[in-house]
Amino acid sequence: MTLDSTLKTLLIDADDTLWENNIYFERVIESFIAMMRDLNYEPSSVRKVLNEIEQKNIQLNGYGVCNFVRSLRETLLCLKGDPTDLEFYLGKIDTMADIIFSHPIKLLGGVAEGLEYLSGRHRTILFTKGNSEEQRRKIEASGLARFFYAVEIVREKDPQAFLDLLRRYQLSRESTWMIGNSPKSDINPAVAVGINAIYIPHARTWELEKETLSCPERVTILNSFSGLIGHFQ
């Protein structure tokens, strides 16, 4: 598939760039930590163990709600040596996680207007990672699919995933931009392969997606998605 090289191609992240996502996971984590605090476990220690278990499970099973719930359950089993009421607390975890399965898609400010403008002037590709079924369900529910030339969902957004995308669509690095909220998955790997990057910070970006910008002088930082309209005239 060959694209017109005279047009700009905008690779746009989904979760916490187009719509709220991590806040729902954080609410579950807050409830989980409160439950563990009632069992006399220090919140900072619980979060540390959870992060370690999540990182391990992501390597094994990828992203997604089911893997997140698995990590919560494993954290409980790891910390709670006493088996008393174990099934009760495992059931509480499942109940806590219901919010992630049931919450509506809440678009971030300026997204709908920004995508309508950008897609009419440039080539927009939704480039996200995670569980394919979950991500496609969110894309459909968002009503934004019509603004994208293509949708690409990968297991991990690392430099190799960017290189594969560049090759698959025959994109030039000079006319390609990655737009997203995650230094780890959006900005640093894009810069590493030589494409442009626009960082739109989100106040509740997932802890495991936070990194120092590797080449801040090569990154444009915008306060909101609507700022893209002024950037791409």
C-alpha cells in the first residue's frame, strides 16, 4: 500500500490521547489499595508489588482488562499469606473491576473537532497498542473511526513496531508525526526511528508509561489535542 508522499501522515494514539482511559484503572487501584490498607498493608508497598506483577504479566500476556485483573488478584495472593476469606477478597477485586468494563467512552476536549480538521487535510492513522478486541470495541464506541485512514493495533509500541508501520505504508520519516501522551510508547520510540513527535501530556498517564523524554529538543509539546489545529495548518 503506497501513500501519497506529499501529504503529512499523523499517527495518533488512542487511550488518554483521544479518550479517558487510565483514570478508570486508577480508580480500581485506589479501591484495591484501600482494601489492602484495611488488611494492614502499606499503600506504597502494595503499589510497588502491583507494578512489578503488572510488568511481568504484560510481558507474558500483553495488555488488557483481563490481564490487569489477573495482576490485582496475583498481588493479593502474593501479599496475603493468611488464606482466611481469600475468596471474599478475590470477589471484591472482580466487583471493583466492573467499572472498567462498563464505563462509557469519554472523549478528551477538542478531540472530535481536531480530528475532523486534521483528517480533512492530512492522512490520519490510529496507532495504538493493547488487546485488539478491547481496543476495537473502544474505537467503535467512540464514533471516531470515520476520521482515520487506517487503524493499527500492536502488542507493543516499540521502535520495531514503528519501523514496521513505516515500511508497511511506505511512509517518509520527514512527513510523519506521532501524536500521543506516553513518553514510553509514543514519543521516545518515534524519535528513536527518526520521525517527528508531538507530546500531549495527560495528568493521569499510567505510571508504567512515564519516562524522561529522550530528545526533548526534537519533540513539540502541546497542552491539548485542539492545539494540533494550529500546528498543522
